[in-house]
Amino acid sequence: MNQIKYIFSQVIEFLDRIHFNYLVRKYNGDHYIKHYTCWNQLLTLIL
């Protein structure tokens, strides 16, 4: 079975999700958002 990670998942490993969520809460980034969160937008922009 293939055990090699995709390049995108390797790039995402460098991001600190806990700190990112802290900043989103601090600046109220997801205040009016229901589905397309700041994290999803960041992943889309990186892709």
C-alpha cells in the first residue's frame, strides 16, 4: 500500500492550527461564518 504523503499535506504540517485558531478567535474571524471557515479559506489559498 502507498505510504507516501502528498505535498499539500506535508506543507499543512508546518502550520500551527492551535495558534491559528487563537488568532481567529482573537480577531473574531469566524463571527458570521457557518460553513466556510477561516481555516478552509487558508487551505484554499495555499492550494
